[in-house]
Amino acid sequence: MTMMVETYAEGRQRDSGVGEMYTIATLGSHSALQILKGAHDEGFKTLAIANRETERLYRSFAFVDEVITIDKYSDFMLLVPELEKRKIIIVPHGSFVAYLSLEDHKKMRIPYFGNKAVLDWEASRELQRDWLLRAGLKLPRQFKTGAEIDRPVIVKLYGAQGGKGYMFLRDAMDFEERASLLARQNYILQEYIIGVPLYIHYFYSSLTGKLEIMSMDRRYETNVDSLGRIPSQAQAGMDVDPSYVVVGNQPISLRESMLAEAYRMGEDVVRVSQEICGPKGLFGAFCIETIITPDTNFYIMEISARIVAGTNLFIDGSPYSYLNYSEPMSTGRRIAREIKNALLSNSLDTILDDSTIQHH
Amino acid sequence: MTMMVETYAEGRQRDSGVGEMYTIATLGSHSALQILKGAHDEGFKTLAIANRETERLYRSFAFVDEVITIDKYSDFMLLVPELEKRKIIIVPHGSFVAYLSLEDHKKMRIPYFGNKAVLDWEASRELQRDWLLRAGLKLPRQFKTGAEIDRPVIVKLYGAQGGKGYMFLRDAMDFEERASLLARQNYILQEYIIGVPLYIHYFYSSLTGKLEIMSMDRRYETNVDSLGRIPSQAQAGMDVDPSYVVVGNQPISLRESMLAEAYRMGEDVVRVSQEICGPKGLFGAFCIETIITPDTNFYIMEISARIVAGTNLFIDGSPYSYLNYSEPMSTGRRIAREIKNALLSNSLDTILDDSTIQHH
Amino acid sequence: MTMMVETYAEGRQRDSGVGEMYTIATLGSHSALQILKGAHDEGFKTLAIANRETERLYRSFAFVDEVITIDKYSDFMLLVPELEKRKIIIVPHGSFVAYLSLEDHKKMRIPYFGNKAVLDWEASRELQRDWLLRAGLKLPRQFKTGAEIDRPVIVKLYGAQGGKGYMFLRDAMDFEERASLLARQNYILQEYIIGVPLYIHYFYSSLTGKLEIMSMDRRYETNVDSLGRIPSQAQAGMDVDPSYVVVGNQPISLRESMLAEAYRMGEDVVRVSQEICGPKGLFGAFCIETIITPDTNFYIMEISARIVAGTNLFIDGSPYSYLNYSEPMSTGRRIAREIKNALLSNSLDTILDDSTIQHH
């Protein structure tokens, strides 16, 4: 079925007609530009749901056919009845998870690219840990109480978004000093792994059963990625606390001898997802966030079960996606290509969440 | 008028004829390769003015039609009379500012892409600060005297180029120790903002009135970007002073939820420039140099009113320019495209400095 | 002869027929994907020699026509008799050097892209140093004994691969403490240069006599590239030793005013190689690994006489290669293009190691 891709979808021509009937829609944030550009390039109409601050930006691009402006992104649910009446497919990204509750996600009946059942396994840090362990991945140690801490840890508040609310603690004493800050909060205490971060962007096609590595990045975090530029003696006097707020991304390529392992990790995560989240499992775009230690082991920090912002580095294609496509293939465009392939092979149901399948 | 771009200028074909009559010229340094490659791809003839060290490099590229060699770049003014006789358009970059005085800039009558009136507002740190404040941007605090210093600062010598002559000071005492070094020098004392650097490359078209974000980078500075690789205990013993000499650039993408703000900053800077530098204001390529703090605020370090070296990462296109163009669109090529569009719509005067408009 | 490139080889069409008769083969590791993708795009058949762990990865790509699986890469020599019977050209990369001895390299009679005589000059740290000094390059100081050490040094074990076995030493005392660890090992003690790393990827064509800069990167090393993210006070307590294991690469562009010097270094290295390694000298892909100091000097750490892994960032082309080619030109593809040009101009012998020239 891989051949299909080559046959159906020669790039930018909007002549297939299949896409023209559908509008791909998403919230104007996170990776919306990439998703809508990709949708346009595959022949779909495009819709950005923006707010007052962002509508001007999204209107400035020719590939955005329509912008609907709402007051704040959490008002999205008010739009749902209207959107449900149109021939729309929603491509979700991180801002959906940030602004919509799990319940709201499940209530929506707009055709939704992806499997909502995965959301439960991703949202709970315990379930996610189970999933990754069952897939045989290496995870950092977790500590249940501050007293257990015997090495540096990262504190991650529940629901922390974009690295906000992460905290570095040197030891148990450090924990004691912040105890009042952490009281009445839910958080996990994760071993601080010393190594370099690498985020691997995958795409799994449930139409072809094939996994692709799309691209890779590392996050660009403030202020932690600026600390190294301050001489250590000066740092001592300045007493800066590291923060991990993600404000961008940087491209990385992985040593090729480690690529087979990266590929295997992706396949294992998909395989286990099909056991735990219903037969559809995890499909489409996802990302495994790793730290690589000097013994070249991957430690897994987290999994994101949809397109991640790091793919924004590769709107015009990546060295990895170029191995599979002779044209610039972003993850956003790959999603649109999958939807198009599903339409052309009459298997749209395969790539939509079950609750959003319409009886056409 | 945006449509024009699509209609006129389909990439590499040199068939429009309009470009062939003109030669795009620049100094062989900084971003000359990108400017001349872009000019060639848009159908112009190209001229590099090189020195003995660089002529071999520029001659090695097929898209450089002509190389004129001078002894040193500051000899450029000697060439001017000859160049004024030809059908040449100068595209200036950072090395023009480095090697030519403001007076020389203004004396030249060669058709010059850009508005020289902006140079005064850029060259003076006080005027530049005024400009950016009027545009509503956040600037780091400035200290007038060493005694005022109550936090780490960056000392920037007047006329410092490429980060040379920047100095990090921890506190007022540190200032005292360097006092003799700084005596009889002109400098500013700028609050050291702790956060990650991001340089945003814009292009404002005075033909269409539209602003585009072309690409983004961070500088690669020696030795400061190598300090983090030295363990802090070892640094203590080595007593290294950070230096900020720019020797390269690294690509970055910005969190999409901050992109609307980045776009607005560009528009505000252009709008104010039209009030202070004559009606033409700032147009063409420019760059806002920011530090992003953990509260996701942009602090503005500086503005560069023309193409910056960070765009050299994107000679074959960038993820951002791909949103607007279906072909590799560097900033250098975007400039040539603008000149071509001006020629085709008979509005060359719109994009040249007023003092260099010729009565054709 | 540069024109030839344009005439012969318009991209992805496999119609030239010349390539179809030959298979480009390499070990499934290091930069094999790039080499084989490039070979495919230039019209060659492709063969990956993989092991049990990697065969699945290489089979997943459509441009890999054939995969032969061996138990371990050092078993490669067992395959040689079979490969010698076929119309195969080997493109070597770093893993050949890692897994095959110099003797085995020389024993092989499979047509081999490159000049094996260069291997001796590269493998011996003394000969390599001679070579680079004769080319006029700046090298870090070397210390013969621990007692001589008067500044921080890097210890490099002989045969260290991918940065494994590098060690940072602050001073002579630090050396004493590790003395037992270093006893009975062969190593060099190299001055630790404080500055930013830059790896420059070149391609020298012995068909045209022209040198090209293909791309640039810096290595991504664990754990040393993560140290800067740990606040200096915390580092003190954690007592982390830096390690330099290469697990990836990051793209960099070089300040254009330093590019002519980078070009000259490449030419000088090639020129001297033609004096010391026989008339063919060094040709094809190579890399000079530098540290740039605040006075903008390049210090040379090492030379790699073939394609390096940093080029994997540019499988879909680089800003530098785009200056010479209007299509995505990776170093891997450039190699295949060179082989194709040799075939078309009946000069295959020019680009193969002398010992592997067959009498066709």
C-alpha cells in the first residue's frame, strides 16, 4: 500500500478533487501553520480558529482559506455545533490538550484525526509510564516522597504545559526548602538524567501499517539553555534558578547507528498502544522525548500522542522525511496526505476517532 | 499586489528580460553569496566586489558573473564613480556599515536598495532606543555610570562589530576593576537579561505593504557558546572571560503561540520608522534581536535595518519562508524578487534610497 | 568540466542508463542512508550490508534495492569474495574505519571510491599532524608527558571512535589522579582550546579539480553538551565528569568573512595530500574539524578523509550546496554524481583506489 502514496498524491496540484470537498481545521496555535500549509498543499480547504491576538497572523497567509475568531481558545466548544454541520476534519495538536478538557475532547463529534482513547493513557502520568514500560523503554526513576530523593530530580507539576512549572532540585534538602511551594500541588519527582535531549518525531500510518521517522529536534528552553553562557563564577553570585519554559526548537540529527533503536522504540510504542487503547491504537504523528546518556542509552521522558511543535522546524521538509519523499514533507503535510489517501481508498473511518465517524 | 509575485516571478528562469538589464552588486562578505545567488535566480546579472583574500572564493561560484577586486573593503568609495556609470543596484549588508562611514554611504549615488535615512536612527544607540521604545518594545535597562550598576551588565563599546568588544560584568565592583580598560572609550552599560537569544528576520515590502517573517536564528559566539562545555569546577580554575565574537549562526524555530507577537513587533517597528525616517521608512530586510525570558517576554537588544548574517542558514529556504513561497526563498532572493517586482511595475523609485533615484 | 555536471545529471531521472549497470554498496551505519539515497537519485542500484539489528531499518526505505545481512560488521571481509564478482562500487564511511583493519581495507579488491593511501596518513596521529602542519594549519599544542601539562588538556585514546574515550583534564595534578586509568594505554595529550567547534564538510573533485564546501555542523555530544544546563552550584555537588560521546549533529553556518579561509584550508589539505599520498591525493568527501577562538582563528582538531556523519543533517541539501546546485545535493549524492560523471567521461579509474581498478 506504500505505492499508493506515490500514485495518488503528486504534491501541490489541487486537481484530485477529493480534498476540495473537505476542510481541515485546527486551533490557531502550536503547529497550525504547518498543518494548514500541509492541508493546502494536499488539496484541502483550510480553516484556522484564532483569537483576537492571532487572527491577523493567520489571515496573512495565502494558504489559510478561512479564519474564525473566538475570544479565547477555551471557547472552542461553543463553535462545535456549527463545525459539526460542515464537512470538516479536525487535526488536533498540543493546544487542544492545553485548552480543552478530556471530557470536551470526547464530547465533540467533529471528524477527528486520531484515536481519542489514547488521550487517557497519555494524560495520566501513571498510565503513560505503564505504557512505556510495557513497550520495553528505559524510564528515569521516580521518587514517591521527598525523603526518598538520593540524587538530583526534576519536579513536574501535573498539567504543566510547555515546560512551565518544572523545577530542578539538587537533593532532599533542596526539596525541603521548596516544600511550602509544593504543598497542595500534584507533581512527580523524576530522576534528573544527565545527558543530551533528543525528541524523535514519528508518523505511523494505519493505512499502510508502516512507521516513518519524520524529523528530530531538541527544545529551546528559557532560561535553562542560557545558563551555560554565564561563567560559573558569575552564576554563583547571581543565584539563578533554572526554568524550562519551551520557546522554540533546534534541529538535530541522530547518529545513524542509533537510528534502528529509535525506529524500534516507535514500533514498540505503537504495538503496545494497540493492546491498551483499542485495536486502532496510536496512529498518525507522535513524539518520543528522550535523554541520551554517555552509554548511548535512550531514557524516555515522555510521549506526545500527536504532532509536536518541534516539527515546525521542518515545514519545508527534513533530512529524514526526504528519505521517503521526493518533495518537502512536513509532519503536517504527512497528516493531510494520510487523510487524502484514506479518502481515495474509501477508508476515512480508519483514521478518524470512532466516536466521530459519520455515516456518509 | 501579492499576486504579482506569483505571476511575475516563477523562480529560476531568466526569461523575464527585466533583470538582465540590471546588475546587482555588493561587497564580497557578510551575506553576499546569498544576495548574489538570489539575484541570479531572479534573473539579474551579479557583481561581487572582493579583496585579494576573498576573490578566489567568489569566483568559484557560477552565479557570480563578475568580480572586481579592491585592496581593502574601505577602498570601495574609489570604485563608486565607475559603478555610478553602469546600470547597477547596490544591495547593502552589514559589511557596508562596518567599512563605510555614514557620510560615504550618503555620498554614493549608485541606486541603493533601502532608505539611508534609517542609518542615522540605527547607528546612534540613543536614537535606536527611542525608535524601539516608541514602537512599544521592551528594552533592557541601561545604566549611565558604573556606580549605578546593581545587577550583571553587558558593556558594549560604540561601533563594536560582530560582538567584538562586548564585555560581561557581574557587578559594580567588576566595573571598577575594568575601569582603566574602559576609560576614554564610548560604551553603553546594558542590563544582562537572563534568557535565550532569538534573532527574527523580517522582510517588509513597500510595494505590497506586507510584512513577512523570513527565518530565525541564534548567533554562534566564541567563546561564550563553549563555556557550558567546561565543567563549572574547572572553569573556576581557568578564569575564562566570556567573549561574544560572532562566528556563525544556528537555526531556531519559535513557539507558534509567540509568533503573532513577533509579527506585531515587526509591524510596529516599520510603522514608527515611517514617522521618524521620512515616509518611506524602513523597508526590505531587517532583524530584531531578542532575548526571551521565562515569562515569554521578548527583550530587544538591537535592530539591524538590513539583511543579517543569520539568514545565511537559509540560502535554500526556511520553514517560515516556505509558508509564503513554494520555492526556496532566502532573504537575499526576496530582495532580488522585490527589485524585479519594482521594475515590472515601474516603481523602482519606491525601493531605492531617494538620493540615488535616477531619472531614467 | 564543471558544465558536465549540469549536462549529465538532471536529478532523479534514472534514464541515463550508466548508473543502472552499477550497484553502490556500503555498510548499514554512519551515513549509509545518505549515500544510498544519493546513489538512487543518481540512477544507481543500491546495496546495504546490515546486521540483525539494522536490517529492518534499511529494508524500510524504498531507495535501498538490496540488503545483505551479516552477523556483525567485522564479518564484512567474509562477504568480499562474493562482492568482488559483482559490478559493485564501495563508498566507504566512518564505520569501515571502525570495523575493518587497515590491512583488510587494503586487501579488498572491490572497486573503492577514494584513495586508500590516505588512510595511513589519517590513522596515525603523528602522520596526520605532519600533514596538517605542512598545509599550514594551526594545531593545538601537544604534550608528551603528564608533567609537561601547564593548561587544561583533552586526552584522546588511540583508536577512540565517536568521541568515546576522550577525557578532560584540568592540570598536571588531575593527570596524576587518572594515571592508573591511563597506564598501559596509548593516548595523546592535546591542549584544550577554548572556543566553539565547527566541522566543515568539503568535496574535492579529481575530475574537475574543483573544491566545494558542502555543509557544516557541530557535534552533539553526551554528556558534555548537557552540562551547561546544570546550574554551576549544582554541578559542584554532582561531580560530573564530561564525556564526549557523539550521538548527533547540529547545523551551523559560518560567518561569511571567514569562508575564504575555510576554503583555503581545504585546498591546502588537498594540495599537500597530493605530495604525500601519491598523485591522486585526497579526493571526494572530507571534513576538517575545527575550534574557533575569539580571535577568529581556526584550530584544527582532526581531519576525516571521507564522508562524515555531520552531513546527515543535509540529506535534503544544505545552504552551501545550494550555491552550487539547484537541487538538493547531499554529500552522499555528490559522491554518486562524481561516480556517474566518471562513468560518463570514461574515467572511472580516476576516482577509484588504484588497487581496485579493474580491467574492464
